[in-house]
Amino acid sequence: MNEQNNLDKELRKLREDINKIDDDLLDLLNKRGKSVIQIGNLKKKLNLKVFQPQREKEVIDRLKNKSSTFKDTSIEAIWEEIMGASKLIQGLKNRVGYLGPNGTFTHQAALEYFPKAGSEFIPCNNPSDIFEKIEKDLVDFAVIPIENSLQGTVRETLDLLIEKNVIIYGEIELRIIQNLLALETSEISKIKNIISHPQAFAQSRAWIKANFPKITLISVNSTAEATKRVRELNDESYAAIGTEFSSHIYNLKILSSNIEDSSLNFTRFLIISKRVNEQKKGKIKTSIVFVTKHTPGSLYRVLKIYSDANINLLKIESRPRRKGRWEYIFLMDFEGDKDDPKMIEIIEKMNDNVIWYKILGSYPMVE
């Protein structure tokens, strides 16, 4: 009994210590915030950019080297949020568009990529809406799916990248986990209708066939819309296939988890903007699109330029060019930065074998 009392006493003491440390941290954050405001005002007087990504990188790298308890990734995540909150009190805010409604995989990717402090997340109706908001400066960044590991490239996204005046700023990859969601009072035996996006049905085809061979499937524009619809219907016979993330937003329970047919189901999302990424770190990927000359071997000669330079090609695929009949545009991803003098020279060599090319962006690649 005495040992239990001593342990309880020790726990209370440690919690009191934590409370005191939290109070001290808040005082220091408030002090830091006042300095941030002063720095912001000075930058304006000196006509300097308030947002200086290289300075942020230097701060985080310095703190990583000093940390003795937390992992580098934790230090980076914590200070990105602090810096996001700091930019907010300086009057800066990232407006981030994503494919809505709330609870989509794209929404989840946006929340994982951008610090929540200092960011405003704005749902968009469709991919065209996203690109239009970027072009009209209604959002600063946007998140959009470009490729699924099982079903390939999202063609609409690729077409818009080719046609619109935007830059690829970054990328993020999500493991796609599908779940059967329903009202809190529902059960598997009560389900007569399942609502979801056609892609989610395709990704869960075997599970649906095994568990609901005669079920009615209802297609909607997104898994989040399906989840929202089940909430609004308030009917125990309806379920949605969607994310665990959306189940929290719309207050549904998970009847069955991990119902996708393959565990190798990943989606790659692009971060697009008008801004160039000045915080490049790790391996850099460049995306480029081009149309070859109508001469034998022109594509081979383009690829040979990169092979001879020992450049790692990550992806190449063709797409019908919408400006001419039976013309094709090639998308190519390669490892390297377009601003590297070596890469500038290599890209220029393409001119002998292409009639047009467009660099979509250089950005840190997911490894």
C-alpha cells in the first residue's frame, strides 16, 4: 500500500513538473512571438521578404543538432508548426486548396504536408476549380492526386498541368486504406446499400463480393461525399467506403477496416503553386513534358541524352496531345534539379529532337 502511495505521489509530482514546464514554454513562445513581430516590421522597412525559407531551414537544422531526446523528424514537425503560427502573427497565411469536401484523401494529404498553424484549408469542387484558384491567386498552394500505384496516372491532373500556368512545388504519398463506415447504431447485418467513389469500389471489389454479393452500390464524386451522405441519410441500412479520417469528421463508426484488396495501394499527391520551392532538401525530382519531332528515332535520341549523362529516369509515359490529331505528349520524371548547370545543359540538348517542352517543376521527392 505504501509503495502504491509513493508511486501516486511521484506521478503527481511529475505532472506538476510538466505543468510548470508547459507554462515556461508558453512564456517563451509568447516572448518569441514578440520578437517575430519586431523582425517582420523591420523586414518591411528594409523591403525584405517576410517569408525567408532558407532562414527557416537553418533554424530547424541547428535545433536538430542540439536535440538529445526528440527525433529529428519530431523537431522538424514541432518547429514547422511554431513557424507557421509565427507567420500568422506577422500577417502571413498559407491558403491551401484541396479536392473537397472535408475528409477526402486529398484533404488528409494537405493536413499532413502543411503546418496546421498558419494555414487555411479550402475545399475545391474539382481539379479544374483547383487550378483556376491557383491561377487567380485565390489560393497559394493546392494538393491534387497525380498517380495511384494500382490504377496509374490521374489523366485530368496531367492534362491540367500541361495546360495551366502552375509549378509543382512538392509531393506527398499516402497509403490508401479503405473502411466500411456507418451510423453508430448500425451493424454489418443491417447494411443494404453502400455509397462511395467508383475508384474505392474498384479497390475493394473482392471484399465487397465476398461480404455483400447482392449489395446495392451507389456512386458519388468522392469517398468523403459518401461519408457525408450516410451521415445525412441517418439510415442504418446505408454504409460508406471511406477514410478513418472522414469517420471522425462525420461521426460514423468503422464496421470493417482495411477492406481494400491490396496493401500496396498508394496515391501520390502533388503540391502545386505559382511559387518556386526554395526549401529543397534530399533528392530532387524534375517533371517535364515534351513533344518529339516527327522523325524516326527522335524519342530514342531524347532518352539517350539522359542515359549518356547517367541521369536516373523515374518515369515516362505518353498522352494524346489535345492540340493535334495523332500527336502525343510525353511526361518524364527524372532525378535532378532543373537549376543545376549540368541539368540546364542536358535539357537544352533536347531541342534538336523536340518541337516543344515544358518544365513542370523541380521539387523534393518522396523516398
